[in-house]
Amino acid sequence: MSGSTLAQMQVNADSLENLFKKGLKGMASVLNKDLVCSVDHYDCVMKVKITAADSGMLFMKFLNKAVELTHIQKAVFCHVYVEEFTPEKLVGQLYGCWYEHLDLEIKSVADCALSVCPDDRSWKGSVAFELYGRTHNLSVKH
């Protein structure tokens, strides 16, 4: 991974679906924290349909799709309206705002790990982002 570095993000939620929503919002704040905090409208809406063998791969593919669309549409996606959700499938609409600059540029989601807390059935996610060409020691919790 020459010219890139990794950043970590931790996500906690009361359900798997909410983990996906909080993961997207957390990734958006990594990309541009000011834009996400001040959103009162959306400039871009994109329909997504993602399938995977398990919830961990689905989470990784979902976040990678949002990264891909960020680069294509020049928009930071910070909200998802979920139409259909299972541990192997997500169908929904991503809502984003156009940006002038990004605080950090994410190349891809390099790794994800999901776990369920047995005490309260809450979900925990750990995400590793591959960033473009900067040296950062970043750790984000959402």
C-alpha cells in the first residue's frame, strides 16, 4: 500500500441496521466533519442494492460503495434510507451533499470486523480505511 495509510473507526449500535447507518455517518465525518454537521438538505440521492455472504462482508461492501459514489458524484453520503435489510442484503437510498474539499480522502475500506455483545445484544464494528497518500494517526469512535 505504497503512498497510503490506514485509519481506524469504531462503531457501536443497538442493532445491525443501525450499525450500518452509524458507520456511514461516521465515515462521512472522517471525509468532511463540517459538511456532515451542518447538513439541512441533500444534493444527491443514489439507490444502492448490495448483497454479500454475511453481515461483515455486507458492511464492508456497503461502505466501499459509499466511498466509490463519493468519488464519482463528488458528494459525501451521510444518511441511508433502508428499504430492505437482512444480514446478507441491503437495498436503500444514500443521501449526500456535494463538497468543495475533503478533510481526508478514503481510497477504500480495507477491513471490517463485526461482533455482538452477548449481554445486551448490541453490535460493535471495527473499520479500517485505506487513505490516499497522507500520514495520519486517526482513530474515530461513533
